[in-house]
Amino acid sequence: MKRRDFLKIAPIISTFPLELMAQANFPDKPIKTISPYAAGGGPDVQLRQVAPYLGEALRQSIIVENKVGAGGVLATQFVAQSPPDGYTLLLGSNIQLVQKIMKPDLSINPLMDFVPISNMYSSPTVMVVAAESPYKRVEDVIAAAKANPSIMNYSSGGIGTSAHIAGATFVALNNLKVSHIPLKGSVEIAASLLRGDTQFAFPIAGTGVPLVKGGKLRALAVTSKNRLAQLPDIPTLNEIMKNDLTIQESWFGMWAPIKTPQDRVNILFQGINKALATPALKTAYEDAGNIVTPSQNPQAFAAYMNSENKKWGEIIRLTGISAE
């Protein structure tokens, strides 16, 4: 190439994104995303919904694999111990932060053992009862629990999950004597309510809204700051109880093992945000009561996680939730 020709294209080369220049080498094989949630639950469904769009953005297959157990700890440990090459990712959330807060002796630390890539969406919980339940309002549940102490139960997908924390907050603020029934996963909450084993629950919106729309459950309140567009007639719990502690929204994003090369993190970030901008995916997420929340960059997601760690620590201390 003649020198003058090189000088013509040199500015183009210098401004070409390094991430795109590396695209030819990464990813060159399928990427595995690990779901800590049972198949069919809200977060698992949302991960499977984003997978094909992410695959299209990265021009590579995205495999979703479930590793359920210990409130997300098993999946977290698996990914933390995986090679830091960008080919094994974790659907991370505030739940992993909560698990570490409740169990300080856990060998895995979400803030130290992972590289945050991007937040994806947030979801409040929905206070629900069985569709045929006699309880029509939040006040009905409170009155029944006070009239029949130690008889009522609420269920969750496990200790330290969003449903558990929201339920424990509700119970503590109303000074109720109600038992928590931890199940194997959020997908079991509806069955527990329909059988009558439990009387109310707080599944995340991604799990609860479809069941409410399907007629299996009745929604009494949501824990978001504002009412959900998908359930406009359902009040926020804060409207009823007038306590900001009832405002609880879980978030879900993608993490990679620590020491994953930054250029690969950047490529994954670009792919995730391109996928989240797809109108069909945004509609699917929002129809289930979720809010799409892509991060500005990986560093912004890391800062957000640190602030959230402090917030959920305060909630855990106030509710007295423990890992026992």
C-alpha cells in the first residue's frame, strides 16, 4: 500500500471501536447463561426471552442453563468458578447481594467475584392471593391475620428471595404473626396458594402478573413506587401503608467472572443493550410488569450494585431476616 493511501484510511482505523475490531475473535462459540431460577419462573422466562435477541446481536448461540438451589448461591458459585473468558455468564440480581448480607461467611462475594456487564430490567413484587380467596383488599389480609394469629402463612421461592423480603417487610410493619413457607422456587407459589397451603404471597411481577392476567391469582397491591401500567387498578402497597420500606423493586442483570477481559465485557455490554432496545423484547418485558433498565456502561452498573448493597442491607437488618 502506498503511503498516501494509508494516510487516507488511517483516521478511519484509529476511530474504529476496539470492541468491534475484536468481534472477529469473540465470541467464536456459544455463550452459556446461568439462571439461578426454576424453569418457568419470571426471571428464567425473561432470560430465555432475551437469549435469541442477544444471540442475534453477538452472532452466536446463547444457551440458558438452570442451576437452582440455596437461594441462588449454587448458580453464583458455579459461574464465579468458571473460566473468565466471557463464555459463562450469570443472571445476577439483588438477591445474590442479599444472600451475602445474610451469610457473611459465604465464600462468594458478588461485589468482588464478578464483573458487572449491564443491568437489564427491574421488577417489583405483587401481593397476591388465590383468585377464589375471600380477601379482596390488603386490609382484609391484615384483619384476618390479626384475628387469627399464627394460623396464616405466606410463601416465597426461598429464604432471602424478593418474595420473602417483601412478605417479611409486610408482616413486620403490620406486627403480624404469620409464618413464612419457603418453597423450592417461585413457580410453586401459585400452586401453594391454590391448594390453600398459604394465604398470600409476593412473587415478582414477572411471575405474578401473568398469573393474575390468567385468572389464577388476584392482585391486591404492588411494591413499586408507582402503579404498574399492566395493573392500573391495583394500588401500590405504599399507598395503603404509607411507609417507604414497602417500595421494593428487584433488578436483574448480567455478570461475568472476575478477570474477564474488558474488551469482551464491552462486547457483551453492547450486545445486551442492543437486544434490550429491540421493540418486541421491550414489549414482552413490559407486558409482564417489568421495567427495562439498561446500564449506561459496565462501570455505572458496578456503582449501582454498590449502592443497592447498602440499601438491601438496611432492609435485612430492619426485617430481621436471617439465613436460618
